[in-house]
Amino acid sequence: MASSFALLADPTRRRLLDELRMGEQPVGKLAQQLNMNQPAISKQLRVLREAGLASVRVDAQQRIYRLNPDGLREIDDWLAPYREFWEGRLDAMERTLELMED
Amino acid sequence: MASSFALLADPTRRRLLDELRMGEQPVGKLAQQLNMNQPAISKQLRVLREAGLASVRVDAQQRIYRLNPDGLREIDDWLAPYREFWEGRLDAMERTLELMED
DNA sequence: CAGTTATATGCTTGTCAAGGCATATAAAAT
DNA sequence: ATTTTATATGCCTTGACAAGCATATAACTG
């Protein structure tokens, strides 16, 4: 999985991230929350793990997954220039016009 | 294509959006910039158009595409709670601690 | 009208990925 | 040691989708 953009394409992974945002959780509980069978969840958790968006901690038989949100910065950064289109659009425009008047 | 997350999964579409961010452009020029053949570009532009991320203007034989960034807000909104993990993490933590002390 | 330019669409193929099911692995409990 | 609990992995089927090529559409040009 090259870029983290592809990671967010799958709704299951987005829901997993949203769930992990609430705090670390074992696989079984995540499967329960998302109402999906365990192997499906394990596979998606692996994808998130290998992409660096989640990390695991072992507790007896349980594997407790934890959010690692740093990888999402790539997306946030890509989005930044677009954000200006709906935030402070006028400010940016005014600044541009001022520069042009010089 | 249900959500705009899936739209960004494809690098060609991301590059198209980046290109359109510079200003409206006809199909041919976009194909040239991305160094891809025209049908491929037309298809991806259609996807962007139907998702509401781009709009077209007719000029003689040319179809001039224009960015419509509002659809990206869905992604930005989803990303917002994660952004706090790397922006102002301490501030949020401090506020939480203050509340807990009451 | 014939020809040319710009773009869209149809068809086909290759690729990849998600989830279901069965099974392997590993630790805990009895 | 056997059984139970928790998770991972392998195999398989199915669906989606991107791009190449050929072709259709539509507007401009001479």
C-alpha cells in the first residue's frame, strides 16, 4: 500500500481508526464494535499496522491495538492548499490583490 | 463512487486536482501535463465531475475543467479530530487535566 | 460538404483488494 | 496434557476499477 490515501479508501479501515481514536482496544472488541468477523478485522489491522497507522501491544492472548495518527499528516498536508479555498478565501484574495498593486 | 475518500485513492485523480488548483484547464492540456492519453484523462475527469469536485465549461470544441474543492471538506472534517493529535496536543491535554481537577 | 480538432464513450483486459471460511498459532485455564 | 480463548494466515471467490485501443460525437475550418 503505497500512500496513506489508499488506506482511507476503505470504510472499514476508517471505522477502525475512528474506533481506535477512542483508545486502544483488543481485536475482538473491535470486531464486535464494527459487527464484522474477526479475520476480516485482523487483516485490516495488519494493513494499518504495516502502514504505521497502528501499533500492537501484547497482553496475554490479546493483541491490543493503538492508534498512531502521524501517518495521517501526509493527507493533511496534501489537503492544506485546498483548505484555503473554504477557509479565509477572502483574506487570501485580498493579500494577492495587495501584492499585485505594488 | 460513494465517498470522496475513494476519489483520492487514485494518484491520477490527485494529480488532476493539483493541476486544477492552478486554474481551469482544457482536457488536452491536462492530458499533456500528466503525460497520459486523452481518454484516460476524460474518464477520470468524469469521475471528479460526478463527485462534484470539478465542473465543466464549454468553449468551442474545448471542455474547460475547473476545480470545485467543496467536496474535499468531507475529508477535512473527518480528519479534524485526528489533527488534534499532532497540533496542540499539549493544549488539549492541559484542558483535560484542568477538568479532572474540579 | 469534407476534413480536422477536441472530447467522450464502449469494450476489453489485467490487476488488486475485501471478506468468507477453514485452519494454524499461541497463550491461558482446567 | 487437553481444552479453551484470542488472534493470525491461507485459499478462494467476487467485484471494482484503471488504462489502452478503437470509435462515436460534436464543433470549427476551408
